[in-house]
Amino acid sequence: MTPNLVWKRIYRGAPHLILDLLAPLVAHGFHPPALKMADGIVLDKPGKPSYDSPSSFRVIVLLQTFSKILERIMNSRLSCVARVAGLLDPLQSGSLAGLSASDATTTLTHEVRTLQMTGRKVSTLFLDIN
């Protein structure tokens, strides 16, 4: 496994090298099994009265840096195609440029303030469904 620092140095010196390494994988739609492996870490959620339930824990998955680079490239390419083809739901948020959770929050805040300025009563409800 190559540390993140090494990939950053390669990218600064010769960014095309990383794309050249990944090009055959992208061209053939192949995702090597070695890049699919990840390490998972289970953390307690603070403040839970009991740790008898799976919802009392948070799992963090650590992918190899090279997998993250490949995922980022594929996500950007697929999101462009999905936008052009009209495959994205207008209410989609997260994982896409311009549709992140912070973008959704900013849009919601703007809409609420706009309605409040016209004298309307506004309520919001947030649900965390596991």
C-alpha cells in the first residue's frame, strides 16, 4: 500500500502519471480486487445510554488512496454523463459537485429566509433514517 504522501508528490511532479496508470482500468471497466479491499473501524457514538444496539456505533471505512483517486475520477466522469442525460433527480444531494450536503443546506437556508421575508411561517423537519 502506497502512502497518501507519495501520491501527492507524484501528482505535484507529474500529474499525468496517475491518470496514465488508471487509464487501462477505466477503459476496460476493470476494478482490481486488491483495490476493493478496505479497513473498517468501529467507533462508539458518544452519549449513547446503551451500546446494545448497532445504531450505537459508527463504522468508518478506510479505502486505499489509489482506490479513492480512481473513485474520484469515475465519479466526476459519470456525474457529467448523468447530468447531460438527465438521469439525476433534481432533489439529489451529496457526492456530486454542486449538489453536496453543504449546497443543500445553503439552498434550504435561502428558501426559508426568502419565505420568512414575505411574512410566511416556515417549519423544517429533519429525519435521520438508519
